[in-house]
Amino acid sequence: MSMITTTGWVRRGVAAQFPTKYEIDEEEMGRISELARMQLEDAKGDLKAAQEGNEDEDEAMDEDKKESGSDAVEKGSGKKDAKDDDDLKEYDLDHYDSDEVDEDGEQITMFGNVKSLAYHQPNEEDPYLVVPEDEDDDEEREELQVLPTDNLLLAGKVEDEVAHLEVYVYEDHDANLYVHHDIMLPAIPLCLEWLDMPVGKAAEGRTTGNFVAVGTMEPDIEIWDLDVVDCMYPNAILGQGGADADKKSKKKKKTKANDEFHVDSVLALAANRQHRNLLASASADRTVKLWDLNTTKCAKSYSHHTDKVCSLNWHPTESTILLTGSYDRTVVAADMRAPDAKARWGVDADVENVRWDVHDPNYFYVTTDGGMVYRYDVRNIPATPQESKPVWSLQAHDSSVSAFDINSAIPGFLVTGSTDKQVKIWNVENDKPSMVVSRKLEVGKVFSTTFAPDAETSFRLAVAGSKGTVQVWDTSTNAAVRRAFVSRMPALEGEVQERTVGLQADQNESDDEEGGAEIGAADAAGGPDGWESMDED
């Protein structure tokens, strides 16, 4: 099984041109050893408790065995046992693991006499172990190079029950996408957020950085440095796991929602771009938490919802206002400085995504599990959630609108992705939504659709889903998109060849047969690049 659950872009010029190859040191080894020791102690404690719990039962079973088997033991012991002992005596099994002793009384091991081994002082190089320097390091350094014109694309992936974060390099000029490195994760990734704020002890003294916060099925949030390759441990952990690691003490995990850390899966993350040290998180424990990245501690906790909180988004200009959406079928806009003063809207199904309109922040969008997209005016606050009236509503898909994004270059340019495996481009100019094009991009059920953050590549759309592959679609090369938005983007005038870039899907995936049928049908329809496009007037 393979799937990509979440994606995110890193804008051009942010990543280190030559990322650092992680080298483990003694301090790191000590930390890893201590964590392993703590985990071993926990395992021993659990084993002891289980053994004590079954002790009475085992004793009762032993008594039964003694009573029923005593006669058989007496009958079976005798000449046969004596004969077996004689046969085994020659192998001296009582001393099978003892080392032999030489004539001087020294033990002979499988490596010979240990005293005869060469010994080197600490930090002294062993000439037999030192590899001569060659061009391999330069070649590896060149392979890891990230050019200022490259984007990084991040993808949270699960493959054969192994969770990791794949870091891709996207070369727009050469239409190339490849895996640069990956990061092992403790559980299925559910959300990620790029951070330009250096976090953790290793980042001390720096003012900018290239980091990512990752939320998973576990309650802790891990923060990783994207400019370090093959790192074994995150720069920081937000949550109880981080506190335990720092104090190096065994604590009983809290299972009830509290003001200090999450106790259930982290479903959404949002970095505050005006206040760079603030990161908001939404959880299945029904709380929203505000983290101070300077201290890696929870600064505030909010309980605005009565069910899982699955999406959040900071206001583009009013930097303290946070929009949150929940499975309780409501959306809340609240000032984090005065959380009791909040506005609430209601929808008719579980919320999937909430997003402020970056082109006009008086409005926001909501997508739902019922396939709907709503646009609301934040100035029109209903008396009760049931009285909510959207500016417009759209039945975008027949199943859940699991992915949604707004193009930063053109107002009214939206994308939706669904578990029906379709990606749709919408033109909602003048509050009259119309579909521009619909595609199946061979990623399976669509879990993520994100536009690239740079002005030069803002039309590049990353799409990923249940097949474990990601496709980068240059929507500006689609004929229907060019016709729909040429009046607002004159550079789109004329026809070009449509372009998508992606890694090939795993041929062993169970969905491949169905995917192949989709391609065949599109080819028969004569759509560009084997896809069928649909225009609407």
C-alpha cells in the first residue's frame, strides 16, 4: 500500500544550495542511547506487569501439570534417561559457551588474543580504516545541490506501513521532478507546514531557515531542518514527547485534553507569517493550540469546537485572527488575543477545508465532506450557525472535497480535489462559479492540491493521493485555463503544449488497472495529453 496524504511547497531560493550531510556525534549518540534505554525500561515495565497479571494463572496450571504428570515422569525416568546423558556428555553442553584457555592461562576468543590487537589513542586515525579522499565527496555534493531556480516539494507518504516525508526537487525549466532525500516519521503524516523560523537548539543564532512542521497520527508535532540530509532526529518536538525527551524522565502519558499539548492526532498546521514564532495546530482531541517556536511550548489552547478540528488558516492581513473548521459542522473565526469574541458559521456536512480569500480577505471558503464549496462574507455573522447564508454555494463533486487551494496570481482561480479522483479548476469571478476543466491525473483519490508559491511558478499545481504518486500540472499550459483567464493574465494568450511532470506510479498498486482504463478512455476521447477537458461558458 502506498499513498500521499499531504503536500507543501518551498519557494525558490530558500533551500541551501548545498544541503548538509548529517554526521552523528557523541552527544547525539548519547541522546539516542538514552531514548532507547527509556523505551526499554517502559517495555520491561509492561512485560513485568503482564507477567504478574498472569502469575496466579500460571501457578494453577503448574499444579495441575504436576498432579497429572507425576506418574508419567516416574515411569519415563530410568535407563533411557541415563543412556541419553551418556550420549550428550561428550558434547559438554554445560560449558558450550566458555572460551578456551591457552598454556599461559589466557582466554582464546574467536578473534585470537585481544592483547595482540593494535590499539589507537582516542581521535587517532587507524590507517587501516581511513579511506583515501577521492572525488566521491564532490560528486555526492553535486548530486545534493539545489539551484536557486528550483522549488522543493514536500510530500507526506505511507509506503508498506512505513511513514516518511519525501523531499522532491522540482526543476521547472527542465520539467523535472525527483526525490532529493526523505525523512522517517513516527506515524502516518496528516499535515505539514513550511517554516522560515529556525527551531531547536541546533538552529540557535540563525534568523532564517528552511524547516517543516509535520503532524501525524501521533499527538506530537515534529520539526525538521530541510537543509540537513539523513538526519536521525527532529530539531524539536512540540508536545509531551518533547517534554519527556528534554527531562529524560519517565512520565505517564495524559490521555485527556489539556492546555499543554495534544493527546490525539494532529490534523492541521498553520504558520503565522507576520508573527513568525507562532504556529497553530488543530487536533482530533477537539482543541486548537498556539505554539511559541522560540520556546517550543504551548502558549495558548482553545476549545471552540465539539468535535475533531481538521483545518485552520490565519487571516492574510489581520494577523491575530484564525479561521478553524471542524467535524462538528461549524467554522469559527476568532481573535487569538480575545478568543471569547468569536463568530461561528454552520454547514450541512463535516468540514474538510477552510481558507481565507487572499485576494479579498473579507471572504473565506469552506469545503465539505458532502462535495460542497461555500463562500462566506466574514462581515455577515449569523445569529446562530443554522442561519448561515453563504455568498454562493457550489456542488463541486459528488463525494468529499478533500483538497482545495486558491491561485495567488489570479483572483477567482480555484482548484478542488476529491475522493472521486477528479481535480477541477474553477473560475469564480464576479461570484459566478463555473468549471473550467476537470481531470483525473492518475493519483487515485485526491488528498492534496497545492499551487506553487512563487509568482513565476504560481500556475504549477501539485496533486497527490491514494496511489502514492505526485503530479505537477502546469495549468497555464491548458487551453481551457488560458481561455478562461487570459483577460486577467494577458501572458496566457496563444496556445502551447500542455505539460505535467511526475514520478511514475508503482505498477504493483491495486488501483493501476482502474487507472489504466481511465487513460484509455481519455485517449479515445482525444483529449490533450490523453486527458479529457471540459469547458463551460
